[in-house]
Amino acid sequence: MKFYNRDNEQQQLRLWSQQAAEGKSSLTLMVGRRRVGKTGLLAHTYQGSALYLFISRKAEPLLCAEFTEQIRAQLNLPIFGQPRSLREVLEILFQYAQTQPLTLILDAFQDIARVNPAVFSELQNLWDQYRPRCKLHLICCGSLYSLMTKLFQDSKEPLFGRADHRINLQPLKPAYLAELLHDSGRYSAENLLTWYTLSGGVPKYLEWLVQTDPQRDVWESLINEFSLVIEEGRYRLAEEFGVEQSTYFSILATLASGKTSRSEIESVLEMSIGPYLKRLEEDFDIIQRVTPVFATPNSRQVKYRIQDAFLSFWFRFIYRYRSAVEIENFAFIRQAIARDFATYSGVWLEQLFRAQLAASGDYNLIGNYWEAGNNNEIDIVAVNDFSKIALIAEVKRNPANVRLSKLKAKAQRLEQRLVGYEITYRGLSLADLERV
């Protein structure tokens, strides 16, 4: 698949590596959810000119043996004996960078904690010792946002304050998804919504979609005994969740079914879930806490949403019908998708419009709105506080279902908050995706 976007990130990475080659060593922290394309970005940027070391979860001596072989081959660097600790391997590279420019990528960096947690302190000592006299651009790349952030921004951690740059890699924006569809000759508003609902702009899932046969129903291509989609959710999350996998999966499945408040989820599961929600939001970066626009910081009007589009789809249609998966009745799952996808994708159509409005740069606040008791729900409220303009919109797949009179009635209290603003009421549908 063609490489889309990421121009700014590539430019910055190359600049920082060039500066390091001139003696200005630096450490870059790169974070982003799994499958978002971190490794692909680094590979495309450096085209083999960087030394890439992946921190796999194996015994430290085995990992050192793997790295030593890579270093000998790629850097043509003679290493006598066999290093058995990551500190030894890293020091060899720091010493090499005293005379030769080096961009060193440590991928899955957070998993050093599983190999040998002492390496974080050892890396800090090496960095402080060698940085002033080496030509090294060190890139620490990881998927767990909260852990990666904690390692470099918590004053109690040894690497606190060592990062010079930070890249928080996000999924591709809808404009690039539309470009991909045009390039493959498959663009339609319906396809844009379907691909966004399935991928959320995550490159790996877009690759899967590109590989589907355009002459064949997309669900037949994706939901079958040979598809990676079936086990992807479990593959991504099971190891991270550990022994509490069942509880986390139940919460996410309930969220994906449309139960978005803590009380609704607890009612279904018959258990308290506060600590689990906190970890899903702050540690795993899977769910997002949502409040109405203009809500106070301590508002009790809180909803939760799965912010990863693929995981939301997987829990709604694959995990929910796991008994059908077990007996390989994939036709049943395809029937469920055919029946429910139009309704399910409605919330992602709203998200798609919010993303496009954000990309326009016309607003400083974009969200949705509701009042106590889930009353007077409004799909989109977008505000520009400088220009004193506001957009209040209702989103429907079919424009015939938009009722602006009802929308205005629901916005009466919201209008009081927007006194002095020029308010525009709009109905947004599939036909408007290119006209926002």
C-alpha cells in the first residue's frame, strides 16, 4: 500500500538525525496505539539507515545475542565475546556513536520492563555519560501511552527529563482515507464511512481493506475462517489484560453494544467497574471519557466510548458472537453485520464529521451535547470563540430523516450559553461528507 501522510513526522525525524550527526545528540519519544504505523513510519523514514532493535519478550541473554548479530551485520562492528546484558549492548552502541553518526531505534521500548527493569536506570546512566560527546539520535518507540509517558515524564523515573522530542502518532485523518479510496478506484461516501468505521484510519486495517476484492462483498472478504479480523482483538489485548482479560472484555463488549454510562455497564455486569474504566482510559488508552460541550470539569454527565474503531467493531460483532466463531458459522456473523451495521455506524458517521470539522481549522471546540437524564441529545456542536460562530448539527445517514425544527427545540438551553454567537443549524448526511 502507498505510504500516506506523515510528511511532518518524517521531516522532523530526519532533521533530528542530521543534528545528531553534527554532534547534537537527542532522544525522541514516539508513542501511539498498536497498529497505528509507528514501525512503518520509522522504516519509511530511514530506509535501512537506522539500527532497528525490537525489544521482544524473551530472556535477556537471548535478546542480547539477537542484537549482537544485528549490530555486527549492519554496522560491520567487530564485537568480541558475547554480551549477556542489555547494558553491555547499549554501551557498545554509545561508544560506536562517539565517532560514527547513529540513529538507534528501540521499538516496543516499554517491554524492557519485562526483560530487565534495571535497564531503564542503566540507560539513563549511559545517556548522561555519553550524550555530550556522541553523535546519537536515540528513538524510544512504544505502544502503551501511559507507561511510555510515565517513563519519561514522572519525576520518580530514571529517564525523567531525558526526552528532547515527542511524537504522538495518530491514525490517518479522513482526508487521507478518502485519498486512498480514490487511488484504489473505490471511493464512495458509503465506502468512506465503512472503511472509517472499520479502521478509524489505522494503517494496518486499511491495508486489510485494500487487499479485499472490490468485486466481492467486503464482509465475505473480512469475515471468514481465513481472516485475521477474527482473532485480532484478542491478539491485541489478551496479553496486556492478563488474568483480568474476561472482565475487561465484558466491559468493552457492553460499551460496544451501546451502553455508554458507568451505571448502565454496571447494571448489565452486576459489578463495580470504576478502577477498570480508569485503567482502560489512562493506562491502555482504549476508551475515552466524554462530557457535553461546556460541561464543568467535575460534571457527572459522563459517557464512555471505545476510541479505537476496529476494537469497537470487533467487540460489537466478533466477540459478541464468539459462539458462532467457535463453530465457524461465519455466515451468521455476516448476517448480523448486514442487519445492524447501518445503525451501528451512525456514531462513527458523527465521529467522521467531527474529525473533518476539526481538520478544517474553523473551530476551537467540537463535541456533542446532552442534558441530565440523556435528554436533548445533539450530535455535533462546533464553536469558534474568536469569530463568535457556532454550528449545531444533526447527523443522519439519510438526509430525509433530518428534522431541523426538532434540533432547534433541543438546543434551547444551549442557545442561552451561546448568546452573541451566530448559530447555524445543519443536517449532515452521507451526501455531505465531501462538503463539510
